[in-house]
Amino acid sequence: MFACCMLLVLPLLAILAYIFIEAAPVLSLDYLWQNPARRGTQGGLWAPLVGTFYLVIGSLLFVAPIGILAAIYLNEYAREGWLNRVISITVTTLAGVPSIVHALFGLGAFVLTMLPPFNKLFGLDWEGGLLTASLTIAVMTLPVIITASREALGAVPHAFREACWNLGSSRWQTIRTIVLPNSSSGILTGVILEICRAAGETAPILFTGATFFKFIAEGGWEKLFPYGIGEPFMAMSMHLHVISTQIARMPDQMKFGCAAVLIMLILFINSAAIVLRLRMRARKRW
Amino acid sequence: MTTNGHPHIEFRGVSAFYGPKQVLKGISFTVPRNTVLGVIGPANSGKTTMLKAINRTLDFVGGARFTGDVMIKGENVKEMRDANALRRRIGMVFPLPVGLPLSIYENVAYAPRRMGITAKAELDPIVERCLRQSVLWDEVKDRLEMLGTRLSGGQQQRLTLARALSLSPEILCLDEFSIAIDPVTTMRIEEVLKELRKSMTIILVTNLVQQARRLADHTMFLWRGDVIELDSNEVIFSDKPKDRRTYEYVNGIFG
């Protein structure tokens, strides 16, 4: 069994070591701060990095409230019955849908169907961009948030709720004062997993808003807020995909540099989830 | 002994069901104000369900419902708009000790806080009164910031009692409250209950027949969802209660 575990760990370490050795020549703070130049063969990663950041924020704005409220409803309010079961099955199925299918759904639903009438209604000329890509990622990661939140809520013993109800505390008061404070770490873990997927997935944003190249400002405020919500944007996963497959004579260290930064980003976010989980265990209150 | 001419608590043909299973079979009885009703009977008699019908927490149990009327001061609990207001009038202590994952202090202050009482000057006396009434004060007064869930079973049981008293309810329902509490402490709580009955009506569900004998004015023998007998303690615990089964149960030769 120990050997099996090593079989899991060794390839990961090998991949990490290989990527970081290959990427070593380009890795620097400047590499993060510079915009890509000459079709990505030179310069740094700022434009896709900041794009991924806003994509994550954008998808969280949709998926976190919807997912957490859905989990609260399913776990705390919904009565056992066929509707509850149908919703549960739907959530599970949604989790199993390949991301490319979500991409096509996002393209059809958000970019082609909803955006034109929306533009007409408000007199805008938005195209597939941060908004539509965020929505697509949100739909894709909804099951992650719902499942993690339901697990976290379900881990709070039912007896606590009954004790509160017997004191005349309403369902919502009970949730707010007892259930949520004791499940917040678990819910946050789900949110962090969502962030990892949003940052790492290429397919869902491929058709729904990400672009390979966009000139953004080299300095000032515009460098921090480079993309409008109705504008195509660059993203790390997309950037890596294109520079690895589409551009001739791409220097190897640029590909590995991009991969290394993306992996570091995700490892960093993941370790936040691990720290949270450890703290949750240490602070267990019953 | 009445409230506006009504008994404090009145059951009128109350039946309760969990899905298809009937656990109360049309029971009727009254509890006069400021008296103690002892309820005895073996497991699965419907004792706990009866209490859950009074404060309507049966609403929270999936598949459970009850028919018939539960009246409090002549008012039907089913017709009360605000079930939470009803629950605040009734202190409930169930057999499993439950300390909320809050400090001891906040456990007792929980219900008052939900009522908008947040000033420490107001909460402090409430917390001390309730912890004294549940005979827990001396053991925890120096560590009120400790988590309630870290207390021992018996202490958590008394914490539950303290919480139930925190809104000064008019009715107190105790379901096997002394199950995890040592006999000496139990006796001290019983003394407190004798004091409390001056200001509240108490329903005492107990497996300890002698506890009902000591504390109750009337005792009800509930068996398989039926009231077998309800009478004053003089009759129930005499040699000749009206029903043979009561005599057998009280004297431990039932079954």
C-alpha cells in the first residue's frame, strides 16, 4: 500500500520538478508583471494572470451565493421527497458533465441567446467576455459549491437545531447563529476548490469569452483593471493552451514558465484549503 | 386553578402519527395552572411526542402530524400564527443533553439574545439565575467562557435546563431530565422545581416512578399511546388505582 501511495506521489513530484527546472530561466517577479509580447514568445504573464483573477472573482460572484443558498435550502428547509431527490440527482449529474459540454452550453445559452437581447434592451455592444465566461464557469462549478456546502452543513449535529427550535429560535436564526458559524470552514473549502477549477479550466472559456491576445495598458490603473465585463479577456489556462499548441517557434521556457505559474497559483490556493481544513479540525467545538 | 376559566394545558382527543404509525391514540387531559403533572409509562408510549405536540416542534419532524386540539389557556396551538412565540412560552428539556457549541454563558444567553436582550447588564442576572436554578452555577461560575459542549453529560443536561428557563417560561416540560445527573444533584434540582411550580406549570415525564411520586400533584400513566389512568398521586400510588395495569407498572410487576 505504501508503494501505491508512492506511485501517486512520485509522478506529481516528477512533473513539478521537470516543469520548474525547465521554467527556471524565465521565472522572476518581472515575468509576472510584464505583458506578453510578440505572440507570447517574449515578455511575461501579466495580462492572462489578471484575466484569470477577474474570471475567478466574476464566477464566484454568481456561484457562491447561488450555490451556498441552494445548499442551505436543500439541507435545512427542503422536506424529504421526490423534488429533493430530483435536485440532488441533477446536482450529481451536473458534476459529471464534461467541461467542453459546459462550454458549448455557455456559448449557446449566454453568448448567442441571452447576450443579443440584453444588449438591445440596454443599448450596449457587449460581446462574449468576462461576463459570459464567468457565467459558464459558474454553471460548471455549481455542483462543487453545493456538494461541499451540503456536506459542511450536514456535519453540524441535528440536535443543535432542535435545541434552538425548542427555544423559539426560527429556522433562519438557528442557521445564522449555530449552523453557519460551525460550517463556514467547510463551505470555504468548497469555495476554494471552485477557485481552483475556475483558474485551471480552459474549455469552458474557450468559446465564451477568453481570447489569446489583447493589448492592455502597460501601466497605471488600466493595467490593474484591463478588461471590461463585456470584452474578451486573456486567461492563464487559455494562454498556456495556445502558446503550447498554436504558435510556431515558441521558446520552451515560455511554455514551462506559464505552466509553472499556473501550477503555483493552484497549489497556493489549494494549500489555503488544507490550512482551513486543519484549523477547522483543531477548532472543533463539540 | 384556572386561567380565564381555562385549564393551563388541555389535550382534546389528540392523536399523533409518524407516517402511517399512530403513536398517540386520541388522548385527552387537562393540567391546571401551577401544578406538576407526572407522566409515567414504558418506552414508546408517546410521552415525548406528546410534549412535541405542545410546542409544535412536531412540525419539524418529517412525516409527523397530529390531530385533535392542544389548548394553552384556551387557545389552540394549531391556530397560533407565531409558533416561535409559543415555543418561547414553553421550556423544553429532552433526555439527550445538548450543549450548543457556544460558551456556557452564551448557551444560557442564546434565547434572550434572540429576543433582543444584548446588554451584559441585563444578560448577567439572567444567566446567573438560570444556572443557579439548574444547580450548575457553583460548578461553572469561574469558567463561563468555556464551551458548553465540553461539559460532562450531567452538566450539559443541567445547562439544557438552564437554557429552557432563560425566557422564564410559563410552562416547563421535562423529559427524563435527570437521566445523566447524579442522585444528590437530582434531589437539589427537585427542590428547585418545587419552587418553580409557584410560577409555572410543569409536565414531568419520568422513568423514575418515585420521582413522579415525590414531585407531581397528578400523575398520568401513558401506555402505547393511550392514557390508562390520570389521577391525583394519592390514588395512583395507592394500593388501589382504578386500573390494575397502573398498580402493576408503579410496583414494577408490569409486563
